[in-house]
Amino acid sequence: MNDNYAMKHVAIEKFVNIQRIKKNGEKEIDYQDRIARAELQALGISTEDLELRD
């Protein structure tokens, strides 16, 4: 897979996820959060350092 294809794929995934959030609200946000955390942890990236703090 070339870099251009990968960048397009990521952009399309983000767009689709935003559309799902707009349609399904908080339930979809929670789902997307769980998926993103699992993907990051599978790559060895700690989500603790990425959390937004008040």
C-alpha cells in the first residue's frame, strides 16, 4: 500500500466516523473512543499521554 492510498484511506475513515457521530451522538462517541484506544494500544501507544485534561 503506498503512502497516498493510506492517507486517503485514513481521511475517508475519519469522515465516515464523524458522520456516524453526527447521526448517533454520545453512543457512537463512546464506541469510537473504545475502538481508537484498542488500535493505539495494539500499536504500543499509551492513551494516558493523549488524554485531554480540564
